[in-house]
Amino acid sequence: MIPVTEFRQFSEQEPAFRVLKPWWDVFTDYLSVVMLMIGVFGCTLQVVQDKIICLPQRMSMANQTIPVPNKTELVSPVVSQDVHEMMGLKTNLDLQQYSFINQMCYEKALHWYAKYFPYLVLIHTLIFMVCSNFWFKFPGSSSKIEHFISILGKCFDSPWTTRALSEVSGENPEEKDNKNNSASKAILNVSVEGNLDSLEKTQSLKSIPEKIVVDKPTASALDKKEGEQAKALFEKVKKFRLHVEEGDILYVMYVRQTVLKVFKFLLIIAYNSALVSEVQITVKCSVDIQDMTGYKHFSCNHTMAHLFSKLSYCYLCFVAVYGFTCLYTSYWLFYRSLKEYSFEYVRQETGIDDIPDVKNDFAFMLHMIDQYDPLYSKRFAVFLSEVSENKLKQLNLNHVWTPEKLRQRLLTNHNNRLELQLFMLSGLPDTIFEVTELQSLKLEIINNVSIPASIAQLENLQELSLYQCCLKIHTTATSFLKDNLKVLRVKFDDSRELPHWLYHLRNLEELYLIGSLSPDASKNVVLESLRELKNLKTLSLKSNFTKIPQSIVDVSSHLQRLYVYNDGTKLVMLNNLKKMVNLTELELVHCDLERIPHAVFSLTNLQELDLKENNLRSIEEIVSCQHLHKLTCLKLWHNSICYIPEHIKKLGSLERLYFSHNKIEILPSHLFLCNKLRYLDLSNNDIRFIPPEIGVLQSLQYFSVTCNKIENLPDELFFCKKLKTLKLGKNTLSLLSPKISYLVLLTHLELKGNHFELLPPELRFCRALKRGGLVVEDVLFETLPSDIRDKMKAE
């Protein structure tokens, strides 16, 4: 007797796999079990019972010679005209003879279908069972199924799923509590506050359906560990989706095994219908064994024919039902588009509009799950939504970035404002709006920045920096920024990424835009009108412009500072600068300018001009700067200027002049006719000689000639008694004049990198000079008298 459990391995699968077995697979599994029992039952009967019983056939023996064997001779033939009952040879082996006859007739006379019917049933049923579950066992498909079932179960049981669905169900759990509590108060009217809370909770639990009571604690509270687990689930779902959507092996495997079952069904029905009639109770048997038994013809009784006949008809009925179920499965497979799955009904029901549709094997498995329970797909869809993921990240952010932690990161920036800088976060923590003392907020490389209406709590916020951030802002928050924001910095990759609300910040005073434009876009720079920025005073553009944007003219009447930083792209059209009549500061940095733009000479209110890192070689047109009577600072550093023209003397209002990092070899004496100079930087040039006319600069406080080729210093330099910083490093000086004692206000003296052998003791009169302000080799410093060294080292 073979137990049915021995065949379990052919159909056994993990219990969790049941979610991928639709009703027809479950039904056919039960049919397979029934058919398997029929086969096992038939095989058992074949083993434990006699298969066939045969008897000699009664017949007329006229004119027939009957052999009567003896030990040594045969009996002579006897001719009889009457009917006689044939008698077998008398031996002591009757039982063995009959057994031999039964076996021979079973093998020779019985139809093969009647003999092997139970084995055929068993084999066919095992094939059906293997086909039904092969995709669960095949390596290429089983790994995907196991991974999917694992993720599906975690998504279904995750507290975040319940929370996300409850938030979009139309009513917040907290609102439900408030409503229930209010109802409790109206009904109970309890005056004791302590007892009231207890009664409110009891009434709420009774009034809410059981399902909501179970879900509510999970939906209203999600601890840090659960949040991290849900975050990991989002990542797993993303990777699994990318992996599974690449192929359709699961779909192909299921289609093939279904087609095989249909083909098998047709084959079984065909040959069983034709051969079932061959199962007969009486079987005629003719076997040539006369020499052993004395008989040739036998009449046999197939003992299990009647039962096998009934079992075969019953088996045909089960196979027919099985086959029609497989035909329905085939219709479902080919009629519906199972390689595409739409979450439209989930989007409509939950309100989560960004759940994407899926394809290939991912779609097929979701279709299969819907046959089991559509709730699985609905809860699984939560982890396909970016909106849901962002909400989870927001919750985790709030756990990590508490108000106390944010306050610890507050620093004072260069504008003397309390600033908070957040870098590469997954979003903006809601707890930031509890730090009410915040004045400046700097966000860098944060993909999902959502500014809610609660930003209005930051009453002191005046400065906002957005560096490569994807920003979404609430309407109420926009109104708050319009009224309060003074400084805005935005770093972008495309001008279309600029937030549209920046053009409506009516109280904005400083705007800094940083970002690269494509070559085509830079030729036709399109900034929306800045007309509403009535208080804008500072505008900084760091990009790759080829011309000044036309929209800047909208703020020309009140704009005071304009900074343009190009990346080396040639700035060609500067005519719009002429309209900026109120500019006091202008910077055109790294704009590949070869001349000082003529439009600059129309800016009569200009006080500071910076042309750093251009391609200036000649500055003869500097003579036109004499019309800029308010110009006090001129920066021509980091260019290729070879000489300073004589016309420099006409810039009598200059107080700061930067000529560092050029190719100047000769200093004209006319330079020192700009007698208001307080700051003069000539470092990193090829200067060999300093004219004695430098003594005219009685207001000079800063003078730098580092990294030149100067061999001697004129004594007149030390007549500039207001000098506080003197940088002479990296030249070829060998002697420092004792007149250094005239510079009593000197606080910084750089001598390192020269050929000095000793320092003059007259440095003792430079009372403001300390060791930290004296940049010189340690060996050279030791040449000073010890009392001077000790005095300099003293704080």
C-alpha cells in the first residue's frame, strides 16, 4: 500500500505561495488529489487481489484426439460422437497449473488498457501536479517568487502601510479622536477632568468599528525602528521592480505549463474514451499450453473489471472538469493583458496619484494576487508611491532632527544672522519650524524640499539659500516669503528650475542666482520680469551669460550692486549697463573681456569696479574713468596687463587699487599721484623697481609687492607713516633700512623669501608689530636682540 503522502513532493510549495494560486489552481489541485487517490486505489487492488481467474472452456470434442499422457506412453486417440466434459490430466500440481494459466492469460489475453489503467491514472495525475507547481520549483522563477512573497508579506504587515492608507482615507486619526471625544463629553457631561479622559477613551473605542480600533494606534504612531524598516522596504521594492520588470519568465512558464495541461487533457480524453470499453469482465483466452495442462482455450473472469470500468468513467469525468478549468485559465491568460498592470482603481480609492503602472512579470504576479485578494495589491502599492516614500522620509527626518539638535547647529553668518545649514538630506524636517529664532536657512542638495504654511512660525527668517534643491512651496508660505524675505540665494542647473515665486518677493533686497546654462540658452537668456522686486538693491548672477539679461533693466532705478560671474564665456553685449545709473558696485568677473567696457563710463554713481580674471592687456581707456568722480575702488587683478598708462593719475578719487597677478614690469611715477590711495596691491608681477614718488601716498595703509623681482626699497617708502600692512616677501631684497622705525603703526610685515642676513634692531620702534604679524624665517628672527624678540612674543 503506497500512501498518498509519498507524492506530496510533486505538488508541495511554501505556504506563503498560496497568494499566487488563483481559485482555478486550488480547484485543480483538489481534483489532482482525487485522481491521485483513484490511481493509488487501483494500483493497490492490482497488488493485493487476484487479477484474473481462468477455467477450461466447455466445448464439443467430436473427432478430436485427446492426449492422455502416462509416465512412459501416450493414450491412443479415442473418437467419440457424444458430448463429454473434458477432464484435465490428473497430477498433483493443480494449484500451480491454474496459477500458471491465470498468469499466461493475464499477459496474453487481457487488453493492455485493462491491465495498466491505474498506473496510467497515477502517471497522468503526477504530470498534472508537476505542471501545476513547476513554476514554483524552477530556479529562474522560484527565486523571483520567493523574493516577491517575502517583500509582499512585509509590505502587507508594515505599520507604515496602515498609516499611509489612513492618512488618505479622508479623515485624520487625530480628528477622529477629537470628534469621538466631543461626542463623549456631550453624552456623559462629566465634571471631573481626570475621569473625563478615561470615559472619553472608552466611548471612542465603542463608537469606532473594530477594524479602525486595531489600526488606529499603528496609524497614529510610528517609532523610529518601524520607520527605518519601512524605508528599507521602499528600497527593496525599487530594486525588485527594476529586476523583475526586465523579463517575463514567470508569465512564459505559467503559460507553458497551462498549455501542457490542456494538451494532456485532450490526449487523456481521446484515448480513454476509445479504450474504456475494453475493460470487460469475461475474457476469452487461447494459449498453447496443452503439453502442460491439456487445454488450449479458457474462459477467464477479470475480477476488477467492473470496478475499473466505474473508476475509468469517474476518472474521465474528473479529467473533463480539470480540462475545462485549464481551458478557462488559457482564456484568462490570452484574453487579458497580463503583462501590464494598472493601479488606477488604487489611485482613485486611496488618493495617491503617483502610483506607477507596472509591466512584465511584476504585472503578472499582481494579477495573480488579485485573484487571491485585491487587498494585497492595494497595500503593496503604497510602497511604489514616491509621495508615500517622501512622507515616510519626512517622518524619519523629524525623528532624527529634533529642535534641540537643530539649535545646536546654529551659527552666525557673515551678515550677522543666525544661520542653519542642512546638507544632503532626504527632505526638510518639520521640526525646523519650531526653531523660531532662526534668521537664515541654507539648504544644499536636498531633492525634496517642501515648505509648508508653518514656515510663518519663523518670524525672524530673512535669508534663504537654496543650492540644487527641488522645491515645493505652499501658497501661504509664498505669501510669508513675499513679506519677510530679504536675501535669496538660488543655485540651479536650468533657468526653468528657478522658482517662479522669486519674481514676486516685493521686500527682497539681495538676489543671488548661481547656475550653468546650455550654450543655446545663454544666448537668449530669459529671466522673467523683475519689476515687482521694488526693494532689490543687490543682484548677483553667476552663470555663463553672453549678454546682460534684459529683465535687469526692470530694477535699474533702485539696483545698487550688480555682480556678474561668468565661467569664461565671453560677455559681448553690455549696452544694458548704461541704464543702471544708480549702480555703486559693479563686478564683471571671468567674462573674457579684452577692454574695459565703455558702458561702464556712463555709471556716474559707481564707487567700486571689479574686472577680475578677464583678458585685459591694455587699459588705455582708463582715462574715461575720470568721469566717475565717486570711483574709490578699482580692481584689475588677475589679468594680463603689461603696463599702467599715464592716465591713471586722473583717477584722483581712488582709495583702493588692485593690480596683482598681472605682467607689470615698470611702475610709472604717475601712479603715485593718486594721493588718496589707502590700499595698493601690486603683488605677483615682474616689478624690479619702486619709484621714490611712493612717498607721496601719505594715506597709504596697505602696500603689497610680494612675488616680484625688487632688489632695493626706496627710503621714501618709509615716509608713508600710516602703513599698517607691508608685504615684501618673495623678492630679492638683501637689506631692510633702519628707517623702518618710522612705521610706528605697522602691524603686519612680510619679509619671508628674500636674501636678508639680519633684521634691523630699529624694529623695536614698531610697537604695534608682534611676532604673529612678522612673517620671516625663524633663523632671521633670531638675529634680533633678545629684548626685542621677547617684546614681540609678548601678547
